[in-house]
Amino acid sequence: MSSATKIAGRESAPESPGNAATATTRRRAPNSLEALTKQIKETLDEAWLPRFYRERILPLRTRAHQVQTAPTIKPEQVSVQHTLLGVELKIGRRRIACPDLATARYLATFARAGCAEVAVPYDISRISLLADELESGWQRMLLLVEHLAAARGKAYRTRLRNSLITDARAEIASAGAGAAVPQFNQNTKQRRRGV
């Protein structure tokens, strides 16, 4: 039997159903979009934007803020600008006036994810630290996309990034933005007169 016949015989030999499923799983699992998306979320752990939002921001006293971004806005179209009138958040062609740089940075991360409404901490002294951690988590996500899909083409990396952003947007929307006005404790102790 010649070597060509042996090769042809191996190629045409039917594989058992168990071997075919295993071979398909081995080929698709490490490089599939869903598997890489899950791996990035697990690697980010507490820095995954929706988890950070649920665990670190929503337990605080917050107020709802409408960012009003369109899902068609690309993350590159979001920027923080310093103008003569103060700090503005530019989302596509829209501009939103912000009271300070920390709030603009905080809202910019959610605008990049395409969130329409988010919770903003009422205590402004906490916003700067939260904005730092949100931006750090966002950059880590982008770096993981570039690192884990480095062997793939740019179109694949863009699809992976968009898949992560879509998941983040949906999870943040399901977590909610809280009340428009924060709840305040109205209980006050007053001494009785004449006692």
C-alpha cells in the first residue's frame, strides 16, 4: 500500500461520534468568542465593570443620572474636555456639563459602555477614587482583549470587545440606577422642653 493510499484512507475513515465531538470542542473552546468573553470576565473578577458597579457603587447613597448615550456611539467618541465654562463630557456630538473632573471621568466610563442611566454617588469625595478604579478596570479589559486575541485579526478583536461591552451594558441596566433623589434619614432626636 502506497503512502498516498494510507493518507487517503486516514482522511476518509469515519470518526466515531465521541472523537468528533471531542475534536470539535478542542478546536472551538479556547478560541471561541464566548469562551474568551467568559475568560476575560473571570480574569477581571472584581474589576469587571458591572460587578464593581453592583458591589461598590450601588450600596452607597446614590442618585440616578441619565447619560443618554446611543448604543451606536463608539468608545473612542467619548472624551472629557476642559473648556472656559468648566469640565464637559463629550459623547459623540453631545456635550454634558459636569460639576468637576472626577464626575466627568466617572460618567465617561459608563458612556463608553453605552449605558443610558447610572447611579452616581451622592458623596462627591468618593467619586474620584471610584472613577480611578472604573477607568483601571476598563483599561484592563481592553488590554486583556488585545493580549488574549493577539493572534487573531483586528475584526475578531473588535467583535470580542463589542461582546464584552454589550454584556456590561446589559448587566448594568439590569442592576438599575437607583432613585433620582437619594434617601435621607429624617429621624432626629430632640429633647423635650421642661424635662
